[in-house]
Amino acid sequence: MSVKVEPVDEVKDPVEKDNTRLNEPQTKLIIGVLIVTAILMIYLMVTQAVAQPVLLLIGLLLGYTLFHARFGFTSAFRRIMSVGNGQAMRSHMLMLAVAVTLFAPILAFGFSFFGGDVAGYVSPVGVSLFVGAFIFGIGMQLGGGCASGTLYAVGGGRTVMFVTLLFFIIGATVGAYHLPFWTEDLPAYEPISLATSTGLGYGGAWAVSIALFAIITWITLVVEKKKRPPRMAPKPSTTGWKRIFRGSWPLFAAAIALAVLNALTLMTRGAPWGVTSAFSLWGSKVAMFLGFDVESWGYWQGASAEVLQSSIFADSTTVLNFGVILGAFLASAAGGLFKFTKLNPKNIAASVIGGLLLGYGARLAFGCNIGAYFGGIASFSVHGYIWGIMALAGTFIALYLRPLFGLSVPKSKDSFC
């Protein structure tokens, strides 16, 4: 019997399959990615600080988790804004609840695996945040993924996401060049932490955060009861213990895993999981090679100057990103799902525009869905909540833009969304 299942790509509608079982593992691809991972791991162990190979492993587990559960931020925002399906948003709340529970003692007592300082992502609240998060929300709906979604879709072989990634990097580089204007010439307030700016402490900030997550969860349930949205389509999977390695994981399991891995990242490198600062670094290095005076940019002054001059393999965010791509590649090959997809003028145009908005918006907003939304809220930063609200607003606008590029938008009469 044919059923609707959720595809690897989160842009397309659910598709018809004869069953929800996975294909046979793509053994050659699995062997290839394991060899590449081993070579990179050895290189990092020989040439870089001890934390770098650990971060590569954490990144690989992040990518594996993201792909297995198709844990999306873009699709979650799209479903709640279009038809009121809040299942994925509730998984975000669970992820954030676990994250703040783990982050609170780590930040309060400075727990670190390698003895360095530990700090969360607490960023200013100003014009750049509001504008950046808003255009990021539009960009992720046109580009077909957020920051983490772009990386794991590239690892899964979705061809158009290579276009999104390229222009994501370009947008993040231009955003780095323009950032001083947005942060120094336009209004901005100092960073606000629920823990350290309010007198609540980490215990009080944790309690307030849990209450906020509970309220948001309740709102999604109320909206669903009123709108009766279509359900999320099932994902191709297997059964039994094999599901751990090549099946589709439940969203709640992935939410917990991502929160734990983010906490491990915090204790390993002294900062939460991030994605887009590496894109600005990669683009800036290319710009330097092409003759641009990148070293004079305000973004690369102070401590950042050393990052610009060092190898990209010394950058912990870069190593995490490589791990995410490798982990997603491994997960897709294990499920027999790795396959390059077709390009057409409309999805290329959407990816170009979306990628530029993603990169520029992430730089202005001090991060993306991972660094600002996930990492910011987990770090008790008010900017993380504002980022989420503005990205939802951008998503709402993008619902009217997506059909212009042949991209689907869930409808209340659909069987699945």
C-alpha cells in the first residue's frame, strides 16, 4: 500500500512511497566517509589543539542526529506559521528545556573539559538584531534551510543546497564587512542576560526559561486545537535496534540529543554550538586571496585578527561544520538515501536570494538558528527570544514568496504537512 512519507528534502511536499522502510545501506559511501573522517581526525590530532578532534566527533554526531530525525528549524517555523502545526516547535521547546538545564550549572560554575573559560552567547539587542533575524527568516524559507539545515542537506546530497551554501558564505562575508555600521552607527542596547542582568541568577533564570517554554508549548496546543492542521508525514525508517543507526529518530529523541551535544560543545570549546561565523571566515579568506583588504574590516579587529590569520582547521566552528556535513553524509548513506537532486532555474534563484539573506542576516543578528536562537536562549540571553520572534515574522512574509519560486507551502486541507 502506498503512503505519504516525508522526503529527505524539507522543501518538497510529502511523497508517495510503497512503504516507509529505508533503502539498503550505500556501503561504498559509508566506507568513503569513514576514511575521510579518520584522515581529518588524525590531521587535527597532529596539527591542532586537543579540543579540535573532539569537536569533529561532536559535529559528526550533530549531523547524524539532524539528518536522522530531519530535525528542522525552517520547516518547524513554516508549519506553525502556515497551518498551525506545532509538533516540531514543541520539540524545540523540549530541546531548549534540556539545554538550559545543562547550561545553567556549566555557566554558573565554569565547567570545562580542558580548563579554559566558559561563556554563553549573550549578544546586544538593537536594530541589527531585529533586521538580521527578520531577513534570516525570509532567507531560510527561500534557501530551503537554516544554517544547520543547509549543512545537513549538503551532507545528504541535496544539490541545490550547495548553491544556498555558496551564497550563504557570500552573504555572511558581506555582512561581516558591513557589521560595524549596524552595531556602532545604529541604536543598540547592551546584552541582556536573564541570569546576570536581572539578579535572578542561573537558578531563577532557569525557572523563568522553563515557564516560558511551557507557555509556548501550551500556545501551540491551543492553536492546533483551533486550526486542526494536517499531521506531519512519517519518515522513511526501519525497525528494531537498526533504527539507532539508520532509522528515523523521533523528534523528541533528537531534541534531547542535540541539547546534550550542545552542552558537550560548551564544555569542550568554552562556547556553545555555532555555525555561521565560520562562513564569514571562509569568505573573508577567499576575499583576501582575491586582493581585498579584509584585515582592515572592523569585524576582524582585536582578538578576531588572529582567527583570520590562522588555519581554518584551528577554528572550532569550522571543525564543527565539517563534522556536521560528514555526519549527515554518513546518516544518509546508512539509510540508502544519499542522492544528488535536480536543479532548475527557479530553485537556483531561490537558493541564491535565500543564501544571501541567510548569510547577511546571520551576521547582523549575531548568529543563526543555532548560535542566536538555540545557543542564545540556552545561554539565557534575551536576544535569542527576539531572534525567534523576528525569524517567525520573516517566515510569515516568505510564505507569500515561496510559490513564486515553485516552492510549496502547507495548506490546511492537505493530508500531511
